[in-house]
Amino acid sequence: MRFFVVSLFSPSARAASLRWLCVLALALPGFVHAQAWPTRPVRIVVPVAAGGTVDLVARTVGEALAKSTGQPFTVDVKAGAAGSIGATEVARAPADGYTLLLGGSSTLAVNPAVSSTLSYNAAEDFTPIALLGQTDVFLLVSSTVPVKNLQELLALAKQRPGYLNYGSSGTGSIGHLALAALGAQAGVSFTHVPYKGTAAVFTDLMAGRVHMLVEAVPSGVPRLKDERMRAIAVMGPARSPLIPHIPTVAESGLPGFTVQTWYGFVAPRGLPPQLTTQMNEEVNKALRSPEILARFATLGLEPGRGTPEQFATMVAGERQRWTRLAKDLKITVD
């Protein structure tokens, strides 16, 4: 007995069905990426030591996103090598939206400006997602230094060249470059003392072993309760609402001098554009929440906003600015 298989479709019908299957296959990735994000826990990598402003921003925004999305956002501190360890780990992670770097001025702009041997490429290894916020940095001095304002500090520096020193979280950090730039504009010299994080700098600042430190407002202002240090100048374009009695550097005799620090989410390179936009919208929604607005206000942080493209443009501009400054001041860690 012989059996015959009879096709239910004519050749033209089979061809049409094949075309529809091809269309569906091409549309499937976009369909998958258009699904709700996130559907599982998201890891936020903090590339610097816990307890500072970067860590604070990561936890604050992570809590808001967890509340709005219903998925956990865990903070994973991967400090070391001036942020390179954490940044490199994220650069090598899958571009699926579930590993984010809490990047900022140092990781994405300053480090590339002072080093050509980083283990990651800040310009090529990441997909910018959203600007989370920006804040001022300000100048702290030890109470052992007999000055009350920036003018007196600069006068002392001119009287005793090389005497005043300052600590930072490391060579090539924003704290390092900020005071190097201030000294250059004022025509004075300070001695740089690099540390591995700012916690030890604060200890030595209070003991008088270090004379100065540049710190971000959110993590620095709470320490002003200690009388062994004082703030003498804000480096932003306007006075900080948290310390409105402290003048800016520009007000203190160096017009045009401004330094601010900023923080944002970036993902590994290759994140699909549709997913990038979706993540940006989710982050911006969290940044507009009453909880974030209130928390950022208490920290002296201005919430971020804008598209991924706008964030990318800002980061590129900052990287160019610090690269020019590092070149002019001959600052390198290579």
C-alpha cells in the first residue's frame, strides 16, 4: 500500500506564508524589547567606595525605581583603580538592560582625560541612559589653617609657595583637577596628596595633616558639624542652598571658575535603541517622583532630565573640557 502526502497549500500560498514568517522573525526582537522593563532584578554597579555621593545617589534612585517598577534594584560596590574595576565589569556585561553603571564626572570624563591606558573606553564601551543629577563641589580647609575665606587662603599660598597641601581620592580625580585648576587660575601652587578614597582624607584633614579637600555637597556638608574643618568656597556657578552663607569661587575673586559633578546611568554598548528609550523614560519618571525631589533637595542635588542623546552630548562635552584642562596642566596618571 502506498501513501500520498497531499499539501494543503498551493505553491503561491506557501510562498506568502513564508514571507509572513520572515516578517515575524524580523519583528520579534523589537517586540521582545518593547516588553515591560524590568522583569527581573537590575544590578547597579557603583565603581567607587561605599558611603560617598555616588553610592548615595545609586541607593536613592535604586529605591525609587524599585518602588515604581516592582523589581529590585541592587547596588553592587566594585571600587578600585579609580573606578576602572567597576566600569570595566559593566562594559563587559550583556547589553540587556539588567546591568547599569552609576557613572559620573570622574569615571566618564575625568579619568579618560588623564589616562590613555584605562581598561575601558569611556567614549565607546557604554550606552548613555539618563542623567540622574548634578551637584556642586566645595572647598574645605582644616581648622589648623589660619584662614577664613578664599582670599586669605590664596594670600597664604603666595606667602608660602608649596606649603599648602590638599588631599583627593586619587591622582586624576575631580578633586585633584579642581584644585590644580584653581591654583593655576590664581597663580599659586598647592601640593597634591593622593589617597585611595576620601574617608582617609577627612581623617587627616581634621588632624591637620592635610590642609584642604574638595568634596561634593551631599557627602561633605554633613561633616561641617565637626569644628575641625570649615567650608570657604563653593565651586559651582551659584551658592548652594544647603550652605547659602558660603560664597562661590567666582564671588571670591576668580571670575568664571566653576566645577560641578554629575551622575548618570550608562549600560554596556549595544543596548537596543528602543530599550534605551524605554529605560530613560522609566528613570526620568522616578526622578520626578515626590520622594526623589524631596530627597535630592535635602542632599543639594539637582535632579537630571532629558533624553539619552542629550546625556551623551553632555558627557562628551565634559570629557573634552577635562581633557583640555589636564593637557594644559600636564596632569597624567600614565
